[in-house]
Amino acid sequence: MKTDHLTRREFLDQTARASAGVAVAGNVIGSEPLRPGAARKRLAMVGTGGRGSSMWGTGVVKPYQDYVQFVGLCDSNRKRVEVAKGLMGVDCPTFTDFDRMIRETRPETVIVTTRDSSHDQYIVRALELGCEVITEKPMTTDESKCQRVLDAEKRYGRPIIVGFNARYSAIAEKTREYVQSGLLGPITSVDFHWYLDVQHGADYFRRWHARRENSGSLWVHKATHHFDLINWIMDTEPVEVNAYGDLRHYGRSGQKRGINCRTCPHKSDCKFHWDITKSPSAMKLYVDCESEDGYLRDACLFREEIDIWDTMTANVRYANNSIMSYSLNAFMPYEGYSMSFNGLHGRLDVRTYDRQPWTVNANAEFRLSLNFGKSEMFELKVTGADHNGADPKLKDMIFKPGVPDPLRQRAGSRAGAMSLLTGVAAYRSIEQRRPIRINDLVKF
């Protein structure tokens, strides 16, 4: 039976049964501890800031202690790596020299959670030294670094895993089920609009992300998640990108500015003032470590050195002949997104409008509308921390042996490249004022 002739009720029943089957399989296969006497995989991590010490640190140490063990931590900031060691509760040596860590601790796998712009440096060196690699997204920040990573993986024959946790959210999984079912027919276009609120969005402009040389801009650091979702949901790859962007709210657009929030003369009347002293972990990881490298975690949102965009829009053409209209705005009154798939037989709308949905809940509204048929709506309720349960599923897939992958969520270097290159093509398009073809950036 062809899925495009199913009723909505029949389709929901089938996908519910499929989802249930996946859940049962995930709880049985690959969840047992290693056999008695089996060695745990030896992990090392480079980059021990907030993301490294939490998601890949405390989020791995105890939950996966039957499968892995940290044998080394490395960071360019000698104080921060010691703080991270304490926060993670591990007993392993710390280093500021990456090669020395690899040589002395002999890890099998290296987790790369440094600034985005240095991902390629550590990915390539880890491969050269005989290690497998897990890297935070984005895999790297420009086309030349991407080429370097792809060439190194091919040269040394060791795998790279990219941590695209957004693929593992229940909302993303359900969206993919709809699109892949064929109920909508061939997808002709996508409308995808992401809204960062004045809390979450502003935070990118306080940190190192606010310089393009560090992050590749939000086109790469943030939108990489979104571009990967579309590639994965539709099972296709980008071909060409045309984009526009501007810095309208932060950076030089501000009327009042200082060096950082703690010392700012305008903190009493600035709605964006952030008191870092109220965050014990941020004080330990950053303020107490400023003497080493001068990095300010609470830097002013309106400093003139900021050179990324806060208002962005792009058109993307894909290999399956679909096109996407995408936008990202970083100073909205609410957090969430609107993602719609237009097919020859109907349309699927997916919407979330929550403040900080990645920490508490991300209830999604689905509307399925079929041509010459009904338009019906239902809500998918998702609760819990760790990106609404996506992070544990990602890490189960990585660290537990034998976990099945029926939705093809494991992401390697190809997925990492295609998502980041969409962002690179977008900012090259803005710079050069013309459409950019993906195949002109990297040779696969």
C-alpha cells in the first residue's frame, strides 16, 4: 500500500507502532554493561569550557562509566582544565599540550570541544596520532579547514563522529517520519525560520562566537544544526546558496557600551545586563580563569569588534530539486521555530514557541494538511533537560555498543561537511553578493 493514500489516522497508527518498536529495541540492544573483564574505551577531551565540561563531561562520566573512562583533559587555559576536572569528578591528568596528552595517556577516542575555528586542528592531529574523533558541531568553520578534515579522514582511515544532537529530538524524529512516509508526496520547498530570544540570542554576542574568525558566525555555529536537520529529514544535500545578512541590534548598533557586564557603567539601565556572579559554574570556569588568557565570558553585547550577523536569510537549492527559504533572527521576544514542508500532495507545519525550549519543554504543534483533504492538528509534548532528551540518545548511540540506528541518526564527516558548507556558502554569498555552489567550495 502506498503511504500517500493512507488516511491520517492510519498513518499516525503506523508511525506510533514504528516509534514504539524503536524504543523497545533501544532499551534492549546495546544497553547491557560490557562483558566482565572487557576494557572500557579510553577517552580524552580537548576544550573544557561549558560545553565540554557539561554535555561531554558530567553528561558522560557517570551515565557511561561502564563503557568509557576519561584518561586525559586538555585546554589552553591551565586553570580552566583543572576546574573542569573537578566539575566532572574525574581522576585523570590534565594538560595544556595536546600532543603530550595523546602520547602519555594513549586514548582511543578524542572529543573535540574547543572553539569552532580550532576544531580542524585537533581533529586532524588526533587522526594523525591514531585516534578516532568525536567533534562538537560545527565540524569546522570554513571551506579550507573542511577540506583538510575530509582529506585527513581519508588518509588515515579513522572515523569522525559529529555531535548533531538536534537529530535526536522527538520533534525531529516525528517530522522525519512524516516527510519520509511519502504522505506529502515529493517535497518541493521548505519554509524554515528560527527565532532566538533576547536571552539566548544575546548570549552568542557576549562570547567568542561574536567574532567570525572564531565561530564562522551564526551561519555556521548555530545554523549548522538547522541545515543538518533539513539534510537528514529530507535525505538530500545542498547544491547552491544565496544569502543576505546584517548586524541590526547588537555590536555597533548599540547606543551604550562597556567592556563587560561586571564593570559596565550602564548596567543599572541596560535590559541586557547579565550578572555572571549569580552562576557558580561560570564564575569557576571563566571569571576565576581570566588571568590566564583574558577571556571575558560576560563581554558587552554592543562592543564594536563584533562582526557576525544577527539578522539573516537564505535560499538553498537541494539535490532533490527542492528549495528552502531560511531565516535566523537573534533578538526575538520568544524562542522557537517554524518549519514547514510543502509537497505535491500536502503540507506539514511544525511549530514551537517556547522560551528556552531546550531546557524545560518544547511542545510542538504539528498541522498536517492534504490537498483535497482535511487539515488536522495535534501536539507533541516533550519534556526534560538535556535538549529534551536528545543528548542521552545521541550519547547512547556513540558510547553504548550495539545500539541500532533505524533512523540513520549517526552523523559522520559527510554530514558535518554538508551542514557547515551551507553556512559557509551563505556568508560567502553575502561577501561576494552572488549565489555560491557547494561543489565550488570543497572537493569530495
